[in-house]
Amino acid sequence: MTAPDLAWQAEALCAQTGADFFFPEPGSSVREAKRICGLCPIRPACLEYALDHDERFGVWGGLSEKERLALRRTAR
């Protein structure tokens, strides 16, 4: 088993802004995280990583936990 290539994370805008936006307290807004993701050129790789690794918390690739779950369900 090989470790995933995470080099893309260094280029991600979230790496330059901090995790607070991307892992908000329950019930908090994810609007700012989604705005940053919308500007990020790495967004597709981030979303692919989150879906491949079943990330259950935070905003990844511009989608919240609930949005990724819904995407997984429709992909079946």
C-alpha cells in the first residue's frame, strides 16, 4: 500500500488561510470556505481526495460534509 500523493495540498488556497474556515464549529457557516474553494485551482484534486478517502468533516473541494454525502449517494 502506498501513501497518497499530497503535493497538491501545498498549492491549495486553504493551506494559506488556515483550517478555521474549513472545519467550522457545528452549525457555523461554511460560506467563506466555499468562497475560497471557488477561487482555488486545486479544487478538483481536493474534492477527488475527499471522496476517495471518505472525508467526513470539513469543507473539501468546495463541498460540505452533507454535500459530499449526497454526491456519493447519487453516484451509486
